[in-house]
Amino acid sequence: MNHQWMFGCRVARRRSTLGLVCTALVVVTVGVRAQQSLSLDEAVAIALQRNTTLTISAAKADAALAKASEQSAALLPSIKCSAGYQRLSEVDPFHVTVPFLPQPIVLAPVVLNNYTSRLWFQHPLFTGSRLQNSARAADNLARAAQFDYSRDRAEVALAVTAAYWMLYQATAAKRFIDENVVRLQAMESDTRNLLKAGFATRNDLLNVQVQLNAALLLQVDARNDVQLEMMQLNMLIGNESQTTLTLTSRPSPPAMEPEGKPYRQEEEERNTRVLIARAFEARPDLLAAQSRIEAARATGRAAEGGWLPQVIVNGGLTYARPNPRYQPTRDEFKTTWDIGVQLQFDVWNGGATNHQIAQARAALAQAEAMYEQLKDYIALDVRRQQLAVKRAEEKVRVAALGIEQAEEHQRTMNDKYKQGMATSTELLDANVALLQAATNHNTALVEYELAQAKLRRAIGALNLP
């Protein structure tokens, strides 16, 4: 009986141990998330490969290119062939009756089975430049679609860049808050020791604990902000939303100009004009607008060609049984050929040509107005982004000074507090100032990176892999 009880206990323990191991494996498996180290260039490259908006844009560009090829094919000769079989009903053969002959003479026998095959070609010699201008219009529209695709690539790259640096900012803010929590926990421990030694009051300890609890709440919010920004970046690059990203790129601080350097408005304005001129040459949306203007002009010239006649050369080769050109009819395969020139001219079409020309001219006026409007917007965009870069540079400089001062002040207050020469409120204020200074500096660096990226996009110089 005792042996059976001991054996049952061993079996129960083994089953319990196995259950714990399985439970632990399940927990570990569920807790494992995909992890990925990612630089900014890698994030942009991945997004450009996976982004669905770019897939749609690329398909539009391919369709426009195929349409242009179709229009160009109209300039080439067309060659077609056909073949057929036809069974005819019986009819009396064509014959003549001669009085002195007993039987009528059959001139054209009835052929009930008809076989026909024909190979023919057609080529426009002159169309009033309608086909040529239609092909030019299609080529320019295809070029505009390609520029649209380049613009969409730049927009996706900018969106990924913004998401990347926002995640970096959220991660850095969480790190600063975590460091502040560690400082407050150490301060709480120091305050307890000072309270025991009689150098601090109960109110000092409560004050530190209140600040620590507030920092813990900020820590929760910072953790959530990191998760949200990470999900946003994962979505843009086509990752699973729960993928853990480790950012390897770091913001580069701007080169600081020496203090006291005089502001030269003429030099600044000259640089701005250079950037605007560069944008006019490189912005894909402006290049697309130029291509649409050329397409509208070609469409107008094609419409004006409707006033002119068309000359078309055609010909063919017929292989048939019977061949109708052979008389009398013979039930055998015969080959014939033909070639000719055809003239077509619309004497009256209800004014359709005039209406087509009016439409083309209106489309051209619209395209030109949109082009000028876009140029004004680009010039304003360049100036705005240039000012944003200057502002971000100044913020980085001020924030860098602020963090140096805040670190020194916090270190001094911490030493004084341990010696009983400063109050808990003064040290807490120094901690808050250090946290704010670190956050401001990090925010300024991220703003500078984003401003730089937006300026490069504004002038059409955003580097894409």
C-alpha cells in the first residue's frame, strides 16, 4: 500500500512538472516577438519595395507607357489576314443554249464549296500629323505618369523618415523619463536616510514620493507612445504591427555658426533663389506638369489635323477557291493581288473638329495655369522649409546650452541635498529642469532632421535608394 502511494506521488509530480514545463514553453512562445534592427536608409528602402501606394502608382505609369506604345504603333503599317469557308445552296449553272446543239453550254459552273484566304496591309501616308501628334501626346502623358511615380516615392520616403524620427524621439523621451525615475528613487532612498538622521522632514519624503509617482505615470505614457510610434513605422514599411524595432540611426546636430556672425539678408536671399531654381529643375511634380502641357499642345495639333485630308495606301493578296476575279468560275485555287491609294476628307462633320480644337485649347490653358500655380507653391514651400531649417538649427543650439546648464545645476543640487544644504523642492526642481532640457534637446534634433528632409524634398533632392 505504501509503495503504491509513493508511486502515485511520483507520477503526479512528473505530470505536474510536465505541465509546468509546457506552460512555460507556451508563455515563452507567446512572449516572443519579431525583432529587427533598422537604419533610416533601410526603413526607406523596405517601404519603397512594399508600399501599396507605390504599387498603384507604378501600375499607372506602366499603363501610360503601354498606351504610348499603342499610339506609336498606329504610325506603322498594319498587316492582317483572314480565312474562311462557305457552303452555298444549289442553283442552276450559268449556261447558254445554242439552237443546233442538243445540250446547253455551261459557261460558269456552280461551285458549292468556297474557300477564301486574304492577306492585306494598310499604311497611312498622310494624316495631317494627327497620328504623330497623338503619339507625342501619349509619350508626354507617360512621362508625366513616371514623374508622378517619382513624386509618390519621395512622399513615401518622407513619411517613413518622419515616422522613424518620431519613434526615435519617443524612445529617447522614454529613456529620459526612465533615468528621471531612477534619480527620484535614489532621492527617495537618500531622503529616508536623511530623515533617520534628522536632516529631513516627513514632508520632504512625501514630496519626493509624490514626484516619483508622477514620474511613474509619465513612464507608462512614454511606454505607450513608443509602442504607438513603432506600430506606425511598422505599418509604413509593411512589417507586423508587433515587430520590435531597434533604431540604429542617430540625428546629426547641425554645424554651429560662430556667435556674433552678422546676418546678411542679400546672401540669404541669393541662396534661397538658388534653391528655388534647383527645385524648378528637379521637382517631379513640376516636371509632370510640364509634360502634361506638352501633351495638351500635341493634342491640340492633332485636333487641328482634322481639317486636312488623309491619304492611305493599301493592298492585299487573295488566295481563293474559286477566285471571283477569274471568269468563268473555276473550282480551283487561284492567287490574285491588289494595291491602291485612298483619299479621305471630312467635307462636313457638324463642327466636330472645331469642338475638338476648342477642348484641346481649354485643356492647354488649364495645364499652363496649373503649372504656374504649382511654381508659386514650390517657391513658397522652399522658403518655408528653409526657414524651418534655420529655426531648427537655432533651437538645437539653445537646447544644447540648456542641457549643459541643467546637468550642472542638477549635479550641484544633488550634492547639496546629500549634505543637507538644499531642500527637496530645490532638488526636485533641478530634476524636472534636467528632464525638460533633455527632452527639448532631443526634440530639437529630431525637428532639425525632419526640417532637413522636408527641405530636400521641397527642392527635389531627397535621396532615394
